[in-house]
Amino acid sequence: MSTISTGKAVTLAIVAAVLSAGVTTVILKSSPTATVAAVEKKAAAPATDTAAQSPAPSPAQATAQSIDIEAAMKDRSIGKDDAPITIIEYASMTCDHCAAFHNSVFPEVKTALIDTGKARLVYRDMPWDKFAVKAAKIARCAPPEKYFDVVKAVFEGQPKWARSADPLEGLVALATANGMEESYVRACADNAELDKRIVELVQIAQKEYSINATPTFIFLKDGARLDSYPEFEAVMAKMPAHDHSHD
């Protein structure tokens, strides 16, 4: 089976701690390699799709009061709803390995598996620091059809915004460049209910799939978890070695 280096183990306690303590240090460290998909025999419920999501408020209407929490927290997916395989990606937006996947490998995954109707991908947040949570909240406040554009911009710009003196300002700039109103972006980044709901999703992920590293990929077929997905792993095998120097 192909392997991918993953980021530091993520726990609910870490996420809760950074939310309550206001930790400002962005964690970007490596850990030993882990398999793309760990073996697990239990069945899992299929991920929900995004077809029925309510649209986000227009920039002219967006205010702190108009944030639709339920719409923001729905699963975000790309690909055909009836694709035979569902790939669930758990990722943190300050995870350099996650950025490497999205910048170098995801385009080929999309071309080979998603665009051909073989699979769809559901992106789920597994943040491990304060600014990963803020990035997740901002992306979730984007209109559903713009969600993956914002995720792409966040990962492409990660080396700059995540290491800047004020990462939030970098995130705001990325979001506004993708058509989001600045006041709405800031309201989303500061929304406490979104914090709570993201932490709840982390807890669910750890309970259902024992997620403890990012990126982690879960493969489902007819609601049951697969031990592996060879076509995905073949694409992952082409992923270039990741440079941790960040010079």
C-alpha cells in the first residue's frame, strides 16, 4: 500500500485547548509516515452530500447575525452524488502535508477519479491550532459552490499566511479575493458557535474513525469502510517527497 507522511497527531483536547487559551503559534511539524488508509472492519454511514445546502448570504446581506450555522456546517463535497466510492478527507488548513496533497496531488485525483465519476471527495475539518480553526470557519462561510476555491487558495497560500505576523489578516485577504465580504469573513472567523460545532465534528471523527493525524483518507462503498482504494493509492504513489525545510 502507498504511504503519505502525515502531520502531528490531532486530539479533541488540543483543539479545545487552542480555542479556549487563544494559542497563537501555528504548529507545522512532521511525524512518522502513516498508511493512507488504516484497516478498519466496522461499517460506517455514508457521507452526506451538498446538494440540499442553503446558499450563503450574499456579500451585501452578510452580517454577523446572518451567518447560517446549519448551512455552514453541512458536509462539503466534490464529485457526483452517485459515485460508487466516497473518499472522506480529514485535514487541517495549517498542515503542510495537507497543503502538499492539495497542491500537488489533488488535481490528479480530481482528473482521474472525481471527474470520471469513479469517486467523490468529502472534505472534513480536523484543525490542530487556532488559525486552522479560523480558516475552516471562513471556508465554511463561503457559498457552497465557492468552498473548494477557498480551500485551494488557503492551501496554496499557506507558506505565506500561516507564517506571517498576523495569519488572520492573510486569511481575510484570501477570502475577499475569492468574493467574500470582509465584514462577513471576520464575523465568521470570530463566531463562537462555529468553534463549538467544529470541535463536535472532531469528536465525532475520532469516535467513528479514530482519526489522529492529517491528512487521513477514509474510503466508503455502500456505507461500508474499505480497507483500501487501489486507484487512489496509485495516484498518491506519485506524490513528490515533501520538503520540511521551509526556508
